Amino acid sequence: MPLWLLYSLSATLFYGILNFLYKVAAEHKLPTQAVVFISACTVVLSAAVTITAGGNSLDFFMQALPYAAVNGTLFAFGALAKFRALKLAPASVVFPVNKSNVLFVIVIGLVFFREMPTLRQWAGVVMAILVLVLISFEQLKRTHITKLHGIGFSLLAALCTSFSMTAGKLASTRTDRLTYILISYSFVTLLSFGLYKTRIPQRDRERTFNNPRIYILGGGIGILNFAGYNLVLKAFAAGSMALVQPVFALSILIPIFLSAIIYREKLTFIRIISIGLSLASILLIKN
């Protein structure tokens, strides 16, 4: 098995569980900004401990800074958008739409890296668009406007993730990975804390961090994020973004089925078809 595929599949497992923890946090109605803040702090701490224990230095700080600034900002807004989407729509709706970032990755490849998709990849793009059409049509029939908002936030998260991953691809071969992760999530920490201070009412702020679930879920998300993103960067360094991202997108299956089992979310016919089309799209794009 090639290294890029091994790294991608391992990251897929970590991020699949991570995304389900986002769903759990949304079900408990935990403040979005607070969860992202705790998880980002955990990533920063994990990176700092790893750098110190390994005897590494921050010699690549200035080299990593521009990539980390872009990645950290986009990741923060993408995570907040995804968390918001999960509060408005089921996981079986949010995650297939969110993984339309594969479509955005191909567009980025066309514009910035001069990559030209094959006919099979274009067929995958059409299937990815069809997923969005099917899920949106289902929600229109149900006339739940909040779930349509959930689709919008899922698309915003997908767009942010696409450009975030592009920054990661560039950084993976140009700077030190741990330094890049440390600086990236320092930006996420600052942004999420600033949004928390400005968006959460004072009366709610006083009791937010008295809830142990914030630390359990935020810390778990942070540890999985640190391990998973490190693997993604290794995969990017060993292979192309056009191959890594479609494999990585398989992570949607884990939170969808866990949500169906634990939270009894209904897997409608259209949603099952959408999941199947998502996987078919990924396989066509990969090939």
C-alpha cells in the first residue's frame, strides 16, 4: 500500500470520529465557539509538547507563518460553519454536502495548479452536484427553512475547507509540519475566542466553562484533529491533493451511520442515494 494511501485512510478514521463528536456537541447544544476554542487549544498544546519532546525548534516559524495564517483563519470559520449546520440539519444531510469540497478542490486544481480532470473525474463532479440537488430538493419538500440554512452553512464549511487544505498542501513540502500546525491552530484559538467573547451573551459566558462536556468533547476533537491533520499533511507530502482529498472524503460515512444508530436519525431513500452518489463521485474522481 502506498504511503499516501495509508496516511489518507488513517486520517479518514480520525476525522470520521471527530465529525461525530461535533454532532454530539451540537446535540448537547454546547456553544460552537467554545468547543472550537477548547479543541484548538488542545491542538496547540499537543503540537507544543510534541515539538519540545522531540527536541525540535521553531526555526521555520517565519516560513510557516503565511500558510498557517490562511489555514488557521479558514479552518476556524469552516469549523464554526459546520458546527452551525449540524445544529440546523441532520448529519446525513450536512456531511454529504460538506464533502462537496472535493468539487472545489478540482476547481482549485484547475485554476492554481493547472490540473485537468479526466472524463471520469468530470463524471464525479456531476455526481457531487447531483447530491446537492437531491438533498436540497428533499429539504424543500419538507419546507423546513432551518434545514435549508443548514445546507448553506455546510457549503460554506466545504468552501473554507477546500482553501484550507490547499494551504496545507503548499505547506506540507515547504515548511516544518509541527510548526505549521502550532501556528495554524494558534490563529484558530484567537479567532474562536474572539467570536466567543463577542457573540455569546455575558450571562451565558459565566456558565459555559463550568460544563465538563466542553472539555471532554473539545479535548477529544482537538486530539483527533492534531493526529488526523498531521497524517493529512504527510499524505499531501507523499501524494497529490487530487488523490488524497477524495479518499479523505470517505470520512462522511462514520458520523452519518453513528448518528443513525445513536440518535436515530432517519436514513431516507434520498439520503441513502446521496451517500452512494458521494462515494461513487469520490471513486470516479480518484481514478
